[in-house]
Amino acid sequence: MRAAVIHAPHDLRIDDIADQPMGPNDVRVRIGAGGICGSDLHYYHHGGFGTVRIQTPMVLGHEIAGTVLACGSAVASVQPGDKVAVNPSLPCGACRYCLEGRSNHCLDMRFYGSAMRNPHVHGGFREELVCTETRAVVLPPGVSVNEAAFAEPLSVCLHAASQAGPLLGKRVLVTGTGPIGALLIMVARQAGAREIVATDLLDQPLAKAREVGADRTVNIRTEPDGLTRYGNDKGYFDVVFEASGAAPALAAALAAARPGATLVQVGIGGDATPPVPLNVVVAKEITVRGTFRFHQEFAWAVDFIANRRIDVRPLLTEIVPLAEAVRGFDLASDRSKAMKVLLAF
């Protein structure tokens, strides 16, 4: 079958790869759509991120959905013809963190399209995929695989929101309005946030942020003092989602956060680690929390999308055929033109 395989930075090829065998608890999925994620772009442009680097060619992709073609003999929850969103996480279920209910920190995690372990775990940007039954979440009628491909990034945002605590009545700042930032805005609005302000360096994603629920947006490049007034009287925002991974955004967010606020660090940026202004964290007694992947939130995300309580369709920029994957990756890299690009298989 054909697959999008990264060999080195800017060396993305459509290769023929071997079929996968099926076991009794497996399902074979014809992939219909796959979202190009920020981590995919890191592999495409830089060969990895941080200490994680491609050692051998790897199939990319973990935001995937499709149609079940066949089921193993022990499979009961899905059947051929079902449309499914595919959960890219496969925790071991036996390590200390899995047993504590923190499977996103599994010590033996196999996550699609990840070079964190060697041999790498190949991803889902392929025409067909064999996965365990538990990873295939059935979609109700009327939900397209294009929408379902958003389940993984929405899961990330739902987990980030759970790290922030209750959002009802809170004033929320979102820094960075790529796909994750936009979805965080939608999640915060769904959770009852009183006011949402979003920042970015480009007008195009900020316009989309307003479309999906931000009350006000600030272009920090053209309006560098746009958050200054929120720093009056020690700050304004109860919750900050820092989705850019950029040091200036983090500093500005902490300045605008009120004493006792919670900052959830969602973005990881590039290879450099942003410095944290600890004097501000200490003086304002700010709680800083990380957020890593998701677990039970994947099923929640499918439900939110299926019921259109979170409508992801406005975030879709273009659907690009697998044969044009390089063009798709280049388009997804241009934030002035694209919010979310899907590959079609």
C-alpha cells in the first residue's frame, strides 16, 4: 500500500509499504482522512523535535479516521462498514502509570507516527491500517471521516482544559491560535468561560479565532502593547492556555494573569526551552501546569464532534490527496494560508 514516509528533513516520499497482519482482536481500517499536525511538521522540517530524531524512515500521521474493512474473530464492538476515529495511543496497561489511571504517561507507550522509541512507531498516513479494536471508536451516522480526523487534537485540548480546572465564569487567555489554540477557544467556550481573549502574530488565524468563539483578539506583532492593559492591578485572566511555546508569549501571558491564576503550558515550540519568569510566578502565586496528550478524552472528543457541540468544520482549510502530500505539508506550514490541512487516502 502507499504511505507518506519521512526519510529526512524535507524528504517526504510516497512509498509502497508492506501490508500488516491481523490478529483476533484487530480491525483493518481503510484510512479516509488524516490531519497534518504540528509534530508532523517538526519531523518534516527538522527531522524531529528536542532530543527526538528520526533514525530510520517512518510513516507519519496520528490524526486519522476511516472505514472498517475487516475484523478479527474476537472483535465485538465494531463491524465492517463502520466509520471510525482511530485513537493513536496504545498504552501497555500494566506499568505503574497505567495502573494509576494516567495512561498518557505509560512507560511503554506506542503512539502512531512517533520516533520517541526505536524502532519507531509508524503512523497512520497510509491507505490501510491494522489497529486493536479498542483504538477504533465508532462514529454515528452523519459524521464524516474528515470531521473525525479532528478527534485527536480535540482530545489534546480537552485534556489541557481538565488541567486548568473549572472554566465556568472564568476569564481565559489563549496565546497562539493555530489549530490547537482555536480548539482550546472552542473548548473554553463550551465549558462556560466568561471571556476569551486570543493572541497571535498573524491576522489570518486571529480572524478564525474570532469566528470560533474568541471575544477579542490581539495581533502582538502589529499591536505589541495589546495585552498591557490586562496587566493593570496585578493582572486580569483567571486561566491562560499558552499554545505557542514562544518565550515572549509566555512572559506576556504571565504578566496578564491575575494572582492565583492557572497557566497551562500546551505548546512546546521548537528546540529551545522558553525561560520561565519565576519572579512573576512566585509573586502572583500562579499555578503552572503542563499537559501531555490524553487518555479518556479521545472518546469525549468523538462525542463532542458527533453531536456538533464542538463544530470543527470551520477549521478545515483544504483536503489534499496523498499523492500531493508534499504540497499539503508545505501548505500546512504556511499559517497565513492554512489552519488545518487533511490528507485524503
